[in-house]
Amino acid sequence: MPDAAPHIEVLGFDCGACRKTHRLLVAAAERLGVPARIDKVSDPARIAALGALRVPGVAVNGRLVSQGGVPDARSIAAWLATSPNAGAGS
């Protein structure tokens, strides 16, 4: 059975907003019980391949969903809720 956990990529170069975005995503995944794989991506080629022109960016399962700012809690929860395992750990 394939892994149903969402793969989330935080795109950026270790700026304050990029670090905050990563922290918010990790905290929300833990709070919601979503076993997401959350990676920091600083490779310019990968960032460009995802279509991000500004950082921080967020890609979920290879699709760019945010760029140029720290996402709000509602957006983060919506991205995590798309996982079939959302809430499984609660």
C-alpha cells in the first residue's frame, strides 16, 4: 500500500520567514495528527521546477500552493486536511 501521508516541501534559503513556515507546518501536522513528510528545500533548481518565484514557498505533493509569504493557519490546515490520514493520530 503506498504511503498516503502528504509530502510537503518548504521552499527557501533559511530566512526567518522560511524557518517560521516550516515550524508552523510541523506544529500543525502534529496538532492535527497528520503524518506528513515535511522537507526544507533550498536547491534553486527544485524551487524553480516547482514554479516558485518568491520564498518562502510551499509545495504539497509536488504542487506549488503558496509563495512569497508565511501561510496562515487556515491554509495550512486545509493542505493537511487533504491527507486521507488527517486526524488519525487524534
